[in-house]
Amino acid sequence: MLFSLLVLAFSVVTLIDIITREEGQVKHLPKFGWVIVAILIPLLGGALWWAIGREYPERVARPALFTRPAAEQPQAAPVRPVDTRTTEQQLADLEREAEEERLRAEILRRKRERGEA
């Protein structure tokens, strides 16, 4: 008895949802086809409707009760600039930096030899 009432309630809710959906929110079959499937095969038809026939919104806004205060909101990661240099340009820049470091070390060594540093 209880199972029959649950199946009836599930079928009624499914049919109401199918009928009230706009045509653009229905997938894989026209609305009329989903109504027929839901009536002829109540449990399986309803399960198929909720699983694959219905278009769900991309993002559901949460009610204000469940949102975090502004202080607790996660911070977005800073956007890093995109490096548009080619691999060859990057390698050339690295070699140039290494050469600069080598020259700085050489200058510092020579200053120490002369007693300037």
C-alpha cells in the first residue's frame, strides 16, 4: 500500500515536472514522448526522466543562509601573466642571465684581488 502511494506520488511529480518544462529544457525525446514513457513505465520512466531527460541549470544559487561571510570567502588565485616568448627566446634569456651572473662573480673576484671589496 505504502509502496503504491510512493510510486503514485513519484509519477505525479514526474508528470508535473515534464509538463511544466519548456521544450528547450527537455533532452532526448519531445515532452509528449516523456509523458507517454512516464505513464506506461512509472518507475523506470520517472527515473529516466530525472536522470537523462531533464535539463538541469548550470549553477544553482545558494540561499543566503548557507553563504559564508565575506571574511571567510576563499580568495581567488592571482592571475599570472602569460609568457608569450617562444622556447628559444626563453632559453636565450636564461643563457643571458647566467652570463650576467658569471660576469658579476668575475667582477667581484677581481675587486677582491685588488682589495677593493
